[in-house]
Amino acid sequence: MAQAGVENNEVLADVKLSEADQHELLSTQSECTVVFAGTNGWPSGVVMSFLEDEGIFWLTSVEGRAQTRACDADERVSIIVSNAGTALEGRRMLAIRGRATLHRDAETKAWFYPRFAAKLAPGDPDAFVKLMDSPKRVIFEVKPVAITASHDSRKMAGDGRGGPKKATA
């Protein structure tokens, strides 16, 4: 069998993220791509900030945006998280299929805002909470139903770009 990253990049079954590496990625990264059923049957997607808590993804947007309208109509979404823009080595990716529930209640917002702000604006979380606390704010709760793909280039020779460098396990 050809060695992935040296002879080809076609068979990648052995280069998935471990559970520990998934946790590291989700706790380090703050942005993901959210894919949803768009208008006219075309898939659509946006980059959104997220908070992962006990396996559930929490995001926020406002009424009227495409992702809010789409999730009101169809709960099915996909979330793709990569390590782009972080200090994590290699190229890592996790794709998750989930079901979105939209929350508009004060109780969810009261729990969510401080946690979200602490992750995204640790220098001044109170200012971010104040900015988010607006009348049209919606909180997305996405419960995963399946991991559809994951990738960890560190498990490939040459970091998946070719060459003789040995992969790390």
C-alpha cells in the first residue's frame, strides 16, 4: 500500500483526528464554517464564531440573516472547523453534521453571553456582552449527530505535502 503523503493522498483513513486532538482543535479555534440549506435549493455557508461546551456548539447571529432564516426552516446544518489562523501545527479539520435549535429567550442569552465573550474577547468581555445584548440576537445550539470527516496532516509523511519526512503518530 502506498504511504499517504509520499506516494499519494488518496487513502486517508489513518489520518483522522483523535478524540484528544478534536478537543484541542475545538478549544483552540474560535471560528467555523456553518453550512445550511440556502434559498432555491442551493447549499449556503457562513463563517461564524463558536463556543463548544460538552459536545454542543453554540453560536450567535441576528434575526433576518440567511443562517437564521434557514435554521428556522430546516434544523440540519454542518459545521466545519479547521486550525487555520491558530498556532496548532499541521493542517487539521473536523466536519460535523448537526441539528440546530434557535434560542431567543433571556435565560439562554444570560448563560451564553458571558461564556462566549470570555472566549472571544478575554481582554474586555463585558464590552462584548454589551454589544451582543441586542433585541434581534439569536443563539444557535447545534447538537452533533455525526462526524462526517476529520483530517490530521501531522499523521502523514511530509505533513501531507510530499517528501520523506516521517509522520508523527
